[in-house]
Amino acid sequence: MSKDGKDDKGVSRRELLTFWRRPLETAVKTIKPPPPLERPIVRPPPLRPPGILHELLLQKHCVRCGKCVEACPADAIFPLGADWGAAAGTPAIDARKQPCVLCTGLRCTHVCPSGALLPTYSNNDVLMGRAKLDVAMCLTHHGQSCTVCVEHCPRPGALVLDGPHGELRVAEEHCVGCGLCEHYCPTEPAAIRVQPRD
């Protein structure tokens, strides 16, 4: 405290004790708002090829070699970009662009050197995700005839046209999440989309 009654910051006792008497506008101006919080972008997990481990195990075990990308006959598998953080370089599928075709032998699962993709021998053992239907977008739920997704589905009984007017329904117990239905759906955005497995 100096001789004139001010502390090291140049504030007198009188100013300090009468701070609460200042007009509200003056008091508010002296308070600095905290910096805005940066919220991370939350997006759904990517669709993965057949034979994947749990997502966290895949990220840990995948060596980002690209052998599954090379082995895919449909060119459906691609490595995730740097914007995916810890998952960058790991294999993914964008069903709307190019779905998994459940190729004979499920080649991608047999070339993985690290065990991030487990060898899978039958389409019955594939569980990439499940198709989810948006009835607000689906043509069959609006009285229009459409069989595109049913015609392209490789899993008998996974997509069913039933109900009084032939509305589409997903039988989840038969769906493996290949994404062929999403790829061929004529609506934009697709009325049927694959949600990746947990």
C-alpha cells in the first residue's frame, strides 16, 4: 500500500469499498466474459468392414497397412482421413457411395495381418451394423410403389414389404449392415441407412 492509500494495482481503499455502488453498466464493463468453450464435433461412428473387433480394439490393433482396402473387390473400403483423430487410417465404408457387397470369401477379413479384422467365412457371421428406416422418407410409407432396396438386399428376409399397402419393414434379425439398401435407395437423403454396430 502506498502513501496515497492505493495498492500495487492503483486501486484506493475508497474505490475498493464503493465498487458495489457503481452503476450496473460500469460494473459489467469491468467483468471480462470467459472465453467460449470449443465443443468437439460429434459425429456418428463410421461403418466398418466385416470382421471388425470392437471400435476401440480396432483403433488399437489396426496397423493402417491398407491390405483390406486393396483386397476389396467392390472398392468399398477406404482409410479414414486425419480429421478422424485416433481412428485416422483405419478402414471404413460409406454405404451411400459404395457398400460392402458381401463378396465370396469375405476377402478383407483374411488379409488383415494384425487381427483388427477377424477372419469371417460366412455372410451369416457378418455384423457390420443394422439398417434403420426413416418412414417419413420411405416411398412405400407414402403410398408409392418401390422395391429397389428389397431387390438389392443380399440377405433373404432382411427387408420385407408387408402391411396393408406393402410398406417396407426391416427385419433386424436378418440384417448384417452391408449398406446395399442405403446405396440403392432412390430418395435423398436415403430413407434407409445403416447404423454401425456398437
